[in-house]
Amino acid sequence: MIKRAAWSAVLFAAIVLSSCGGQDEGEVVLVMAASSLTNAFSEIELAFESAHPEIDVQLNLAGSASLREQILQGAPADVFASANSATMQAVLDAGEATTSVTFATNTLQIAVPLDNPGAVTGIADLANEDLLVGLCGEQVPCGQFARQALEQAGVVASVDTNEGDVRALVTKLEAGELDVGIVYATDVLSSNEITGIALPATTDVVVAYPIAQLTNAANEDGARQFVEFVLSVEGQAILASTGFASP
């Protein structure tokens, strides 16, 4: 297990290097966020820093499970935004946060490259062994949600690759390395290289995103302000513009 002191030393070094690069001294808020929030939180970062010029938001974007493990091992962070409640619950159970709130929801879509080389028409095609099929790994929310959808449809997917997070899966679809995958609707919306196909109307998969200020936040006030901003009218408008729905 990586000791909290070691993480603190790494963080201190990073801040010193940042300062040496000419950045004005000020507060830092370290935000760990699910990779599917990349576009939304990048915009939120800019809007928040515009409203709070004294605060520098630093985003750590990765699969929710990976971020959870970093937090549990003592990595420095002020805020955690997960792509599912189960991952957040593990952080709460460990005492790394005392409460969380759902700030957005999402849906799933089947995703294919723009020219749809596999002639995919629906979820049943993911069982086709002749197609290159990709999912997120079972350890991350997008993989867990995709498997829920497949199970509800009675489809056993012929999976060729399990990616570590949804951004990696989207990248392979965009490059034409895969014929089909299941990603978030927001990923389809943000990409010019893939197109979405709806899941069956009977699919009932709830994708909810919780956010929490962490117990060991070095910048408690900044963390609180960031969470409040995400929940604010402006923050929710940014989320809506990138395809997320209100909780």
C-alpha cells in the first residue's frame, strides 16, 4: 500500500514544479473524475476557474475503479466524481468521504464507426463472432452497465477486447479497430467518428453519477465550492450541453 505521506510528497513536488513554470501561487483543488466526464468536467474546470480565479482545478480523469483504488491507497484528492454509486459507496465505507450526492445521469448506446463496417443494427449483433466487439472491463462502471444491458436482452457478447475505461473503448471505435461496442450516450454525442444505435426499449440500466468532498481534502473550502458549482445552475447547464441529464 502506498503511504499517504508518500503521495503527499509527490503532490508537493508537482505543485513546486507547476510554480516554477510561471503559474501564480494560489489554491489548488484536486478532482478525481470518471473518464466519461472528461468533456463536461473540462468545461466545468474552465467555468469554475473563471468564477474563482484564485483556485486552480487539477483534474485526474480515469476509470472510476482505478480512481477509487488511488483514493483508498492514500492518493491526495479533494473531490471524487464516480460513474456509479457502488464505486462511490466503497469510498464512503472506507471513511474517505462522509456523504455524496448524485449530480447527473447518463444512458448507454451501441456505438459503431461512422461507416458501420459490420452492418450492425442492434444489440444481438454483439454476439456475432465475425465482428470485432469491444466492451469496457467488468471492473469499471461502463463495463458493468453494458453487461447488465446484454443480460437483459438475453445476448452473450463475443467480446474481443475489454478496455480499462470508456475513453479507451471509444478511441478504438473511432480508429476503426472495432466494429461495435457499448458506451455512454454522451461519448457518442461528443465524437465525430462514431454513431449510436439505440438499445432495446426494454433495457433498464440506471447510470447515475455521485460526487463527494473527500474526508482528507487538503483544500476543504475549495472542494466544497467545486461540488457546489457542479450542482449549481451553471454547472448543470454545462453537463446538459455535453449530453448528461439531471438526477
